[in-house]
Amino acid sequence: MNGVPGLTTHGGLPGPGGNGGSKKDAASRGDSSGEASRAPLAVLRGLPVSPGLAIGQALVLDPRGVRLPSRAASQQDPAHELTRLDSALQAAHAEAELAERDARARLGLGYGEILGAHARMIADPMLRREAAVRIERDQFDAEHAVFEVLESVAVRLEQLDDPHLAARAADIRDIQYRIMARLGRVESATESAPEHAVDPIILARDLTPSETARLDPRHVLAFATEAGGQTSHTAIVAAGLEIPAVVGLGPFLELARRAHTVIVDGDEGLVILDPDPETLAHYRQAATARAARFAGLGRLAGLAAETRDGTGVDLLGNIEFPLEVALCRSRGACGIGLYRTEFLFLNADADPSEQEQFEAYAHVVRAMEGCPVTIRTLDLGADKLAGNGRRTLIEPNPYLGLRSLRLSLRDPDWFRIQLRAILRAAAEGPLQILFPLVSTLGEWRAARDLLDREAVTLRRAGIPVPQELRVGVMIEVPAAALMADVLAKEVDFFSIGTNDLIQYTLAADRTNENVAYLYNAADPAVLRLIRMVVEAARPRGVPVNVCGMMGGDPLYTILLLGLGLRQLSMPPHQLLEVKRVVRAVDLEEAEAVARKALTLDTSDAVHHLLREALGRVAPDALASRNPAGPKPASSPLPRS
């Protein structure tokens, strides 16, 4: 594969874990020979989940983790590739036979026969013959030859009406996986890229949150996936790592295998395969301008977050990983508004111990040096924790099932471990506890009771725990918003999780690209619920924070201020963009915008109003929402 230098600029500033312009010098060395001389292979639209622009090599990942570069003629002698093929087939056959014997001994003849059939398929002369044709005639390497032969069989089986035969596609992919492993092409999606893909752009069916968490932002320029939603945990991690990302593109990997150069526009949700010279030059210029713009934003880091008429606003950081604390502090965050604890669990084979959790929480509290830290208890579904030594729980609709606080209360002994770790960390500095997905007053009281009991137990054991500890709830479901006036009598603060609030209000799964058009923060129903929470909290002086996607989107900053919000929490890369808007507006204008928005009856009308308001107050911020500008006329924009 021809080497294509990488270029990436993210929505944040250069810094720890960031990509801001880090590949700019490499990009100036030139483009891959011949690749920019043709029209784009495709321009695809998806969902933007982590901002930034990236230009680099394609690295296509098979759904099972098979790593293949774009399909190209092998640089090796066909005889060498045939030798590799034969060696891999022989080793995979021996491995399958061993697995068959083991299955027969442990599980019985029926299970052994399944793996025996796999061994016979690997030894089938037709497989070797078809792969050899691709190596000798088409000059494929052994990896692509095996993959294409077996993938074509699997796809044909999947298209059959007979469900029994269609299910055999899984067997084909199993042996495909086994052979590719012997060729050295089965790895975790987050391991270092192979030697022929320097600083790649990863293209995949999907990435799990834990896979995304292990991506190295110093070497992975961006990623794009067929599946995924705008506020999935994968998207959240990508934004935290400051890796440009587009998801929900639909099927495109087979096309992408022919691509060499790829552009990922994480602002507009575009992926361009093999761009033409005009498009490539356009995006290189846009990336350079973007880097300059964010360098200018850096001057805001030390300035106060207050409106033109002097109203102060707390801008807080959302983090998943302790390394993000440095990003928050360098960009002027006055605290951590949301520390998501899920990834301690997702990245482990077993639940983290009390000590392991305490060390992670305490590290963040100490690093913030007296600024408040809000730690949210585990916010996962039972379906996501099967790898932690738990029995897999299959639910017809996990988003309405056993998850978040419901799951924690179902297993109080396990929940107490996390509560003790958080309580111990509270002795290290100002810390708040946040309970997610509270639906009823009873859930809140049960969780608060467990917390109070653990605090008493720790104090009796001589372990320091603050006497006064602020505890709040996330408003994520309409039931909690409707009961906010009752909850406000007992909680210390509210945190509005707009990602889930939008999902549950509009009955639109936020990870489902098929209903992505319904998932809209500007929907009037969502705005009314936010206003309801703010008004319920005001009489009792209960602070309200917005920690979902809306909190970090400059388009909604004026509206949220006008609705009465004085705390906004967001990923570190969004802090300075939002601060720019806060400092450019006065409260009277913000309140007028909010009043007008609440009279509108469609999300499109609200969206239009907010764009007009942002354009008046902070035109640079509006322009930054489309930093690449109009696309060249030669680039069609079909929906993949």
C-alpha cells in the first residue's frame, strides 16, 4: 500500500492526549503517487460524534478483528504467498482438529462434530484452489485471497431463505477467523497498526467502548464505523480521547477496501474515500485554518466564564480517564462535572476492587487541587457486564431494562464496594456523588440510604469520611423531570443528562441510526422538560448542571443560559468554544432567545432560531460548526 502521510486536527487544542495539528508536518511531504488523480471513490454521510479533520491511510477492520489494508496487488512473489497460504491452512487445520478432540472430551460428540466439520472445511481442496487463483491471477496476498473466498461464501449463505443454511455463514466466518489468525491478521482493533499502515484511519463495522478506549490518539488519526449512534459510549470515548470520528455510515467496508487515502470530517459527519485533488487540497487548507483558530481560542483559557453583563457561569469537564484532568485544567475548567466510572469496569476481566476504584477516584480528586469533582456511580446495563465474571443477561430492550442505578440496587453488596471507594476518595478533596437514571423517589432514597450506611461503617472503622457530602441525581427520564419538585426537597443538586433525556422523551434509541432523525436536542418537548427541572430547583436553591451533549454544544449555550442554567459540563475540547459564546452574550438577550424558543413547535424552527442567535452573538463560533466550508462541486454527497 502506498504511504499516505496523515493530517489531523481535532476540535480541541494541542495538549496531552490531543491531536491538534500533530501530523501537519508529515502532511506537507506530499500525497500518495497516483491516488489523487481520479474522482473520489465515494463521499459518505454519517453521524459526527467527535469533531476534527483527518487525512490519512485506510485501515479496514473485519467485524471479527481481521486487520486488512486496502486491497492492492501484493508486493511479494506469488510463490511466497502460496507458501504462506499452505502453511496457514495446515496450521489452522491442526488447530481445528485439536479443538475437535477437546470438545469431544469435555462437551460430547455433538459439539466435537461441529468443530470436526470446521477442520474438514479448512482441508477442502476447493478452498486452497480458489485462494490460489486470486494469488496467481489477481496478485492478491494470502490474507485477501482467503478473506474474499470465504466472505463470498458466507454472504451467499446469509442471503438464502432457508434459515438453517443461512446460519452456516457463522461457521464459514469461524474458519475464516482461524485461518486469518494463522496468517497473523487477527488482532484487537486497538493494538498497534501493522507496519504498512503508519498513523492510520480505522474503518470498521463497529468499535466497542473498551476497544475505542485503547486507541492511541498519537497514532490513530480518526475512525469511522458502519454502525453506532451519536451519543453511544463509543462516541463519548472518542470525544474524550480527541480522535475525530464518524459513525452510522451504513455498509461501506467492501468499498473502503479499495481506498488508499481517506478523509474523515468529524464536524460534518463525512467520510471521503480517495478524494480528488481539489477535495484533498480543500481539506488540507481547512485543517490548517482549524488549527490556527483553536490556537487563538487558547487565549481564553485564563479568562473568566461570565456573560457580558457579569453573570458567572461554571464551565466543568466531563471525563472518562484520569489523563483528561490535565486537559480540563489547561482549558480553564473550574471542576469536573461528570466523572464516568464505567470504563473501570469495561476494561477489566473482573470487577475492579475497592482499592483499585479508590485509587482511580482519588487520583482525579487530588489532580483537581481543590476544584470540585462529581463522580457518577456505575451507569451500565447488565448486558454490558457479562465479561466481568457475571452471567449474561439477555433483555428484549436493555435501554428499558436492568441498568444504571437499578442494576446497582439489585446487587447491593457489589454496589457498596463502589460507594466505599467513592467515600474514601471524598477525604482527598471536594467530591460530589451522582446517582444515574433515577426514575422514582424510592430509588433515590434506597441509594442514599446505602450510601449513608457505608459512611457510618467507614467512620466506625476509623477511615476518614467527610461529615457533609453533596449527593445528587441525574435527570435522564421524563419521570424524574416531572417529579423534580419533589426530588428537589431531598437532593443537593441536579445534573441533567440530556443524551438519555432526549432518548427517553422521544422514544428514539440513541445508538440506532435508523431513528437518528428523531433524536434531536432542539425538540420542544425536551426544552420544556429542561425548563421544568430548572423551575423546580430554583425555590430551594438546588444547583442544576447540564452534562449531556447539549452542555458542550455552542449552538445551545445561549438557550441554556436563557433557561436559567449556570453550570454546563462538557468534554475538555469543548470548553473554550462554549466560553467564547458565554463571554459574547448578555443575559437579557439569552433570556429573550429562550422565551422565543419555548413558543416554537418544531425542532427545525428552534434550530433556525438558535443559529440566528449564535450568528449575531458569536459569528466565529457559528462558522466553527462547519469549518471545512462548502464542499467542492466535484464531490457528490450520497447517503451510504
